[in-house]
Amino acid sequence: MKQILEKIPGIRKYKKFQLVSGGISNQNYRIISPNTSKTDWLLTLYPDNKTWWKADKEEQITKIYKEHSIPSARIINSGYISYQNCDYRYLLREFVEGKDLDDFLLKKKNFAPDEWRDLLTELGTILGTLHSISMTGYGLIKGKTVSGSDIKDLPSASTWQKYVDRLMVDRGLLSERLDQGKTYGKLRGVDVQKIYKSSYELYINYRDVLKNVSQPFLIHYDMLLKNIIVKFNLRLSRWEVSAVIDNEWVSVGDPDIDLIQIENSVYFSLFRESFKKYWSFFTKAYGRKKMISKDIGKKRIIYHMIRSLFYLIEVYRTDKEEIVARNTKNIRNIEENYRFLKRLVDQEKVDFALPR
């Protein structure tokens, strides 16, 4: 690792480095600055050229976020390096202090009402700002380098409904190629194949509401609690959002899907009742930036289904199953998403967590 760091411009001296996360497609290292008054760095390495588009995408989205004052990690530099006959794409960013919102709430036992108010108000403002960025077409925003990548070859569409139709068909093709014998907890790949067919029937029954989406806006499309980083602001003496992360799936589409993804994430958290109690602070702040669609209630089943179904397909199609399996939280998430999805397709009554 020392030899790799020597090749990256911007890193002259450092105290030490440590692996902070290793995902399916990249590794993240915190580079500790020798000067305590300066910010540490976060180095992301992409060893597989099929995923280099993710670095391009992060650069592109970070620029948009900066233009609209959406909190994100500042990129110091990026590029390509070679080491021991291997090529790497890298991003060097400022290290964002804080914890993801899910982990933060888990460890902070007593979160006061005024703290909920401040945090959800800020989150509503940030997401309302993001969803006010008008775009053209519907579909995944792609980085510059997509040739030979693992990115889905889904062209943009003239309407949101057409794009979601393509997404559902694409996931159907992926589900057919899943390893039927792959097992996480009590579930196998064959279970996911079966639930896709039922989910698709559910989608066909409800998809007409998507025709009402008439204008495309920027959406995060992976708006989960774990992708919202919070930290304590000493000057203001309050908790605040320091960054929105994991921007590889940022797309152009219907803002309601982000709102439902947050709700989906809350549904599987331990803090559902607290979010429900203070959620009006979010909706009021969001509403000052962006009107919530009148159709969001009708879209709930579709967007919850998409989130849980796509999550299951992704974890069952990865060839890095050891990374998934060694985390007991992942196994619990897989089983809970499957049970939730089955309740949806069986048309059981579901408490969707947040008031509308």
C-alpha cells in the first residue's frame, strides 16, 4: 500500500493509513494527515476496470452537488496508476467526518426532540434541493468511461414509465441467471427467482400511475439511511448532515422514488417510531423546496417493491458472496427484505413506516 500511495499526487506526507471499508467493487482507505489541524484524506481504489465508470460518475455528481450546495466530499484529485502489473482507477477525496445515519442512531441512545427536528429539517432541505434540479430524459446518469464496464446497458427513455419498464425486464433477465443454490440464511437463489415473477405481476397491476410523472429531476436512487453521513457541528452545537454518499446510481427520474427509499430504509431500522413521530419536520422543509407528488401514495407499493426486489437480486448475483455472508447484518437484511416483499405481492396490509 505504501508504494501505491507514493504514486498518487496530493499525498506527500501522512501519519498512517487504514482500511475503512472494502466493498464488492472498491477499497476505501483513510489516510491520516500528520498535521492535526488539516483534514484527512479518503482514497478509493477501483482495481477492476469494469467499475471505473463509478469513479467518473462520482466526479460528475460531486460537481453538481457543489453547484447546488448539497453536502459531499471534496475531490482533491483522481486518475490512474499501475502497480505490480495491475491498473487502478482512484479518487482522492477529503475524509468526511461522521457516521452513517443508521449506525449513528444505533449508537446514540437518546436523541432529543429538538435534535430530531434539526436533523430532519436539514435532510428535507437537502433532498428538496436535489429534487429541484431539472434534467432531460429519464434514466441512469453514466460516467464518461462506460465501454467494457459492468454498468447495465439500459438506454434512457422518453418517459419514466418506459424506463421503469426496462428496469423490471432487465432485473427479470438477471433473476433467470441467478445461482439457484446460493444460500444466505434461510433463502436460496431459487426463492428470489420465484418472488420476481410475483413482483412483476404486481408491477403490471400498478404501473399506470407512473404515466403521471411528467418532468424529470435529479434523483439519488439509493437514498438509504446508511448513505447519509452526520456529524456534530461544534460551532452551531447541533448534529448536521455532512455528506450524501454512494452516488453511483444517481439518475434522472421521479423524486418520489427517493422518498420511498428513505421510507423503505426506515421500515427496516430500529427507529421507525421516532421517524414517524418527527417526520413532519422533514416534509415541511422538503415542501419549501419541492412539492410532494399527490400520487406518492399510489406509487408506494411499486417503489417499495422495486427497492426490496432489486436489493435481493443484487446480493444473489454478486460473485463476492463471502463479503456479503460474513456480515450478520446483511443476512438479516436479506431475510427481512424477502419477507417484506412477500407481504407486498401477497397484498397483505403493510405499515409503510412514515405518514403521508
